[in-house]
Amino acid sequence: MKFDLLLKGGHLIDPANNIDAPRDLAIAAGKVAAVDTEIPAASAARVIDVTGLVVTPGLVDIHTHMFATSGFRNAWAGDQSILPDGFSFRSGVTTMVDTGSAGCRLFEDFRYRVLDRFDTRMYAFLNIVGMGMASNDMEQNHADMKVEPAVAMARAHEDVIVGMKTAHYHGPEWISVDRMLEAGQALGKPSMVDFGLFPRERPFYELVTQRMQAGDIATHMFLGDVPWIGADGKVLKYLYEARERGIIFDVGHGGGSFYWRNAVPAIEQGFYPDSISTDLHTFCMNDEMQDMTNVMSKFLAIGLPLEEIVRESTINPAREIGHPELGHLSIGAVADVTALNVMEGDFGFLDVRQGRVEGKQRLRCELTLLEGQLMWDFNGRTGTDWRTLPPDYGVRNPEGLIMPPGKGGASK
């Protein structure tokens, strides 16, 4: 056979290649081998019928927490991190990026325990605080915000570290931001800022219009504390100025960072996110955030076109972390593929303070492939009707199979 696998009958959305149309997708040796309107089923060893589904590049979630962290809570709040494979493939995500859970003191442990042990493709932003997000108190420690050790650790693990991070700093000083930016610039990699609370001494507008550089990422863009909308109902001018400077705006939904009162007018006025991400951790996985497809569905409900949603969940975040080889289905690209069901009905979506929006569509992940290998199959599309299988399928040792007495073992 020419191809190992053929996804047939789907509607392909691949923004990097300007495709939004019915296409078949063929895979060989873990790579995209062909994309065409009609690829013969006989050319592939295995065919999966994806009729009625939207086929996209594997989703890229650039804001997650996969290492022991207490985040903005105290050290006794318990571990908020998630195990990647339990949350990635079932929501169409093939690439996850941890955002600053570990600093230089704990990163090697993080890599040993998590990054090198799961199937999900994983990267990380390194926290400028050496202890990372071990506790809120530790994230305020100026003495542990050291540029040189952070840069050295990032260089030693440059295959997985994609940039620098600061989060949850509450003081009036710019020290956490400045040292993070210094480290990021030394590495030639982006910095991601979770600005936490906003003392008057360090306003958000100064962060994005004066301090951050092109390619740096402001996450939690629809946080309630971020000034978004003016008295006239318009998106504030400084946000456009920041975007013109090349600042990246990332969603980072999480458990406290997404408000309809900011998101809805921004989308209505065409100020779209650069990337959609979850800020996935244990305190939001079962609340309003849920997972990547649920966050994507929220934007579908408030009018963001599906092609743009896919763009902000695939090629955009892949480029933001310096991995443009991901997030698209060009010939020869790694075959990370997601198939989504766009369900029709009456649905409801919540922001982080129980604000509700109704929608008529919701995304559900049906299939996920990682490098051409099936990782998630929600509706059993890859299976075979058991009635057509051999009578003894599933018997691992036919010689040891002893039937009970009677005619063929049949009960009376």
C-alpha cells in the first residue's frame, strides 16, 4: 500500500495552508503524505471514515500546568498539576506547554518525572523564580529571581524549554518582569507574563506598550483586572498599540481569568486572540474551563469564525513557541491530526464568575492522531463489527481453551 492510513470524507481546516474545504488526508511513516479532494481507499492499508467531521492539525495548548504546583494558593493547598495524557488526546490536543510551574531549581526533576515520561508532545516555559510555582509566597522572593541560573538551565534543556515566565507577583516593583525579560532576551526566546494583580505602580498598559518586546506573550488576556473596554464601549487604544508592537495576546482561560464582559466586545470589534489556551490545572478542569474544545466552543458561541478558532489553536501557538513545524498539515509535516464534531443544539457556556452565554454549536473531539498513531477514538470509528470477526477473536491461547461438558458447551 502507498499509505499507512487514510482519513476519508472529512472537511479539512488547515489555516497555515489556507484550506477550508472537503479533503482526504493520507499518512505514511508518521508524516502527512497526501492531501487531496479524492484519495482512493485502495491506496491505504487502513481507512477511517471521518464524514461529517472537521479535520484539523493537532491542537496546541500553550498554557497548562503539568508539574507539582500550588499556583496562586499557599503551599498547603495541594498539587494543582495534571498528568498530560489524561487530558490531551481526548480534547484533541497533541502538544502541551507547561507555563512556569518549575524554575531552574526544580526543572530537572520536572523533566524526569513528566516531560520524558508521557506520550503527549510537551514543552515548557521556565519560571524566573527558581522554585517556580511551589507556593505564592515563593513567587514573591526577589532573591530567587536570578537571571544567570535560569539562562543556564534553559540552555541545558533548549530542546524542551521554549521561553521564560513570571506569574502571580503582587509587589509594586517591576523586578519579576524585568528579570524574566532579561533572561528571555539572553536566550532569544519569548517571555510569557501572567501579571497577577495590578498595583498602581505597574499598570498593565505600561507592561504591554513599553516593557514587553515583539513576540512576548501576555496571557490571561480577558482577565477581569485587565482594562479592556472604555466608557464608549470600544476596545481601548493601548491594546491596539501593543499589538502593533508585536505583543502576543493569549487566552489562558484558567479558573479565574476569563470574563464575557471583556471577551464579547473584543470579538465583536475584531480584536481576536492570537492564541487560545486553557491554563489547565486541577482547579479549573471540572469548572467553567473544562478543556481545550470547551474553550474553543466559547469563542464559537460569541461569533469567532471556526477557521480563526482553529488558527488560534494550531499554527499560531506553534509559531509563538518557536515550533512552526507543528500546527499544520503540509506534505511532509508530522501527522498530528484532530477530528472534531461540530454538534448542533442548545448549549450553555460559563465564564469564571458564572456569567452565561448560550450557543447553538459545541465542539467535541472524535479522533486524535499523534505522529500518525491513533490516540483517541470517541465513537469507535476504527473498530470492526464484532459479528464479522472470527468466532475465537480475543482468545490468546487457543490450545489452552477448554470448553465445559455438553454439546459444544451450550447451556440447557
